[in-house]
Amino acid sequence: MFLTITTTGTPERPATDLGFLLHKHPGKAQSFSTSYGTAHVFYPEADDRRCTAALLLEIDPVALVRRGRGKGRGGAPDAALAQYVNDRPYAASSLLAVALSAVFSSAMRGVCNARPEIAGQPLPLRVEVPVLPARGGPELVGRLFEPLGWAVTAEPVALDAEFPEWGDSRYVRLVLESGALTLAEALRHLYVLLPVLDDAKHYWVSSDEVDKLLRAGEGWLPEHPEQKLITSRYLSRRWSLTRQAMERLELVRLAEADDSEIEDIDNAVRAETETEEKPTPLAVQRREAILDALRESGAARVLDLGCGQGQLVQALLKDTRFTEIVGLDVSMRALTIAGRRLKLDRMGERQAARVRLLQGSLAYTDNRLKGYDAAVLSEVIEHLDLPRLPALEYAVFGAARPRTVLVTTPNVEYNVRWESLPAGHARHGDHRFEWTRDEFRAWATAVAERHGYDVALRPVGPEDPEVGPPTQMAMFVMNTAVSNAVKEAKTA
């Protein structure tokens, strides 16, 4: 199996920077052992104007069979000779994708210790794969790569060049070109899409493949028009894993509606009754209301569930009464931005001991969330489809069971006060619903009754006598009997 990556250079940025990004010196040929053979990395050309890195994967067919590739698609053994002599070792597949991940692991993560300033820079890239299985033909290759910013050339490979009347095989010669992608993005695209096009994997697909897919697909897969096909094929059409991955991707897509974008909307739409003085943004008023409620509750250990880019976590850190703060979000991109906002890499040891950022989904129970004084879900629930709310409810109120839970959500009745918000439109494109005050009260009351909490509703922002406040907050407090039972269970 063979793949090349080529870039061109400028006087300011020589093409041989590719060697720094790949962590492989252009002047050397290197070999790496894999479970299925040997991967070789070398540079057919390397100067300031043009540099090409090649990955050659030599397959050991005996090792391939011994490690379980000797079963056919239906589970029946292949013909004895076919196990050792076939086209598979010579066509790009999941074997090549795994080799990419193993040999260029740092590059795939976007890490470049020698030249960190170039890791995030887009490069003029050309990727060539001489023989690529494409179940779906050249048209599918285009549908997979073009939405990611690639110019795609997928030339069908003839079954036999001497007999063109036999037609084309299911293989293509692939050339990808782009000037708008980083090397890390390019490698992650290849890592996912090579086995997707082959529609086969050489190893057993287990639940950890979902995590691999989401890591490699971060930043592009949630919005890809062929997301369902990619997910299904990558996970070998295992429906339970595909459904799990699709649910998590949907949560990521919703979470990627940046808090900053929501704040811009809050700042842009103003009530007619506001004075001419510069108003306090609704997002700021919301955070202040949450902080006041947390102080009132006496909480010291706080969860920010759906923390986004870390604005609330940052505000909590400024108050020393909050001794432990955990921000949880489904989006690694949001958590990365939160880490930068908080300057975690430069934070003092004592301050750093107070805060953690965790990746996780509120659609599932999570033992890491148990035992905290309070949890906050600020503008979170409206980003979920209504059928998924019971799962979030159980994960927070039934499993994690903090003593106090704060939930904020928009009041849809107030939307008529915003002139710039078209009638019938939600405040944000990712909102799946927006509740009236009665609807929110009914939901909050039912949740409290089911899980042993008392609940009080509070307005956030200027309260209009006719339509109420722009944001509504429910403060759930575990009732005394349940709280005492929980304490006794802990001591026992």
C-alpha cells in the first residue's frame, strides 16, 4: 500500500517544513514495525520548493491471517490460497489508515514541538493514493472529500488495461488537492475515509471505535452531508455502535453553537423598554443570577454541565468559596477553547487544583459527576430534542444527584419584545424548542417530584409585566428527607 503527501514552499516557508510536521526527517528513510507488516517513510523529493513524503506499507499476509483476517465477510473461511494471495495487501484500506495513525500520530494530533507555530497553518497539499477501493465509485469519493475542501480527482482503474472492454474495477487512483487545510486535518480525513471507501475493516470493531471516530472526526464530521454513511461504514455497519455515534455527533453539533455566538445574539436583541444607557448583556445577567443562586445554596463543589467555552467556569474561579469546579462538555473543540480562556497551561498549582475540564455526554450516566454540591445547566436543555430530555434528567437528577441543580432556558413568550427577531423564529438556530413559563414550570415540577427535589422558579433579566423575563431559571434543592437519606448512604 502506498500513499504520498506533497507540499510546495515559499521563501518564508520552505516546503521541507513538512518534515517537522510529520516528525520524520527528509534526509532519512525510516521503518516501523506494525502488527501486519512494516511501514516505511521516505522522501522521494525534498527541497525548499517542493517536498513529498511517502508512506509504503508492506503487508505480511501470514500475520494478517493469524490475526483474524482469514474470515470472509459472512464469517466463512476464504479459500485457503485466497488468504495469502489476493489484491487486499496492495489496495489502500483500514490497514493503511491504522499505519497513518501509528506512524504520524503526533502530526494527526496537530503537535509540532520543533515548530509549534506552523502546526495550525493551512498548507498547499497534494495527496495521492495509486490504488484505492471505492465501493460507490468515483462519484462517492467526491461526495466524501469535496465537502471537506478538497479538489478531487478519482480515476477508475481498469480491470485489465489490455482488455478495456472488460470495463472498470471498483478501484480508483485518487488525487486530493487543497490549500485551505492543515496537515492534521488532512490526516484525520484520510484516517476515517480510507476504510469508509473500502467499506471493510481488517479487525473486529468494538465500542472504542466510536471514540476513535469522534476524535478523528472532530471539527468536520458533525456537519458532513454524508455523516450517516461515513459513520455506518466506519463502524462496519454495526447498528448499535452507529446509533451511539450518531447520537453523540448530534450532541457535538449542538454544542458547537459557540457561547460567544449566543452572547452576540443576546447583545444584539434588546427589549423596547430598556433605557438609552448601554444595557448589561443578557449572558452576563444570566451568569450573575447563577452565581448568586450558588452562593445562596452554600455550594463549594460545582459542576458546570454543558460548559461550552468556559465563561461560567472562569467566573466561578474568581470566587474562592467555590473550592472545586468541573466543566463538562461533549465538544472537545469547546473544551480546548475553554482551556485557553482559563489559561490552564499557565495557571498556578493551587488554582489549577480547583478546576477540571471533562469531555462527556449528558445523555449517559457518568460516575465522575457524583458527589457534588451543585450542578448548573445554563442554556443547555433547549439544544436537545425533546425525546432526549428524560435521559439528561436521569443522568443529572437520578444518577449524579447534586444537592442543588440550576437550570436556565429561554422564555419564548419574551421573544415578541425583540424587534430584530423574526416572528416564529427561535433565538438560536440550534434550539430544538423554547418553552413558555407554564411549560417550563410543568417540566420542572414533574422532575422535582420524580427525584425528591423542591423547586423554585426565578426570573433572569428585566421582567416584562405581560410576557415575563427573557430567561427563566429553576432552582432545584434536594428535599430534607432525601438529603438525609443520601448522607446516611454515604456514611454507611
